[in-house]
Amino acid sequence: MPTERERLLAELRQFAASMRSRNIHGAAPLMDLDLTIPQLRAIFLLAEFGSMPMSPMAQESDTTLSACSHLVDKLVRSGFVTRSTDRDDRRVVRCTLTERGRALAERLRQSIPFERQEFLDRLTVKELRIIVQAMTIFQRVMAELQAELSKSSQQGKAAD
């Protein structure tokens, strides 16, 4: 007989599978793009922060400056991002979404259920509280895992 934890975990996995199959149309905007997850992350980052210098963008993306530069090169060639030098410091390379990049970011954002007004309008205040509480727990657990991974990575580098 499964424990309550095992039963709840099975329900959660079943729920996630159900959401994936129901939201396949939501993933459609991603299906026709020839973009990697790091490139999509960069597009969302620029959509959130606007114009960004390359170094902070690499830090926020958790990539090296070289990898970020290569990633941005591809986005520039695809017409989603422009590069320019900073007016105050010519050594700084700034990245900005083009109109095409902004349109893509908005289209992708709208494919996320929590970003769609018609989804949110169907939730009661009580349901919204429950979802916010669950998402807060989810964020905490993700932050704990990230901290553990970062610590393990640093310990591995120190051992080398």
C-alpha cells in the first residue's frame, strides 16, 4: 500500500503529464523556432530588463561571457537582438531586443497559462491564494536546490 507521500507524488506526476498534453498548443510557438533554451532565456531576460550589457547578461544567464557572446551572435543573425556600444563606455557591449524579438517574447509569454488573463479571470481569490502559496514553496525548494548545486560545483572546482 503506497504511503500518502508516494500517492501525492504520483498524483503530481500525473498532473504534470496531463498539463503537458493539454498545453501542447501552448508549446506550439516554440515548435517552429530554431532557438535553444539558453537563447530563449536570453530573449526573456532582455524582455524583462530591456537593454543589457553583455557581462551582466552572461551572469544572469549563468554562462560564460564567451558563451553568451556566441549565443547573442546567433540571436543577432536571426534578427531578434541588436548589439551596440554603450554611449558612456565604448568597451561595454549592450544587447537589446529588436521589434521582432519583443514580439516573440510577448508571443511566448502569452503561451504561459499564468500570463493569460482569461486563465486568471477564472480563479477565485481563494484559489489564487493557494496557487501563490504553492508557487512560493516551489520557489523555495528550487532556490535550495540551486544553492546545493552551486555549493557542489564550487567544492568540485576547489578539489581540482
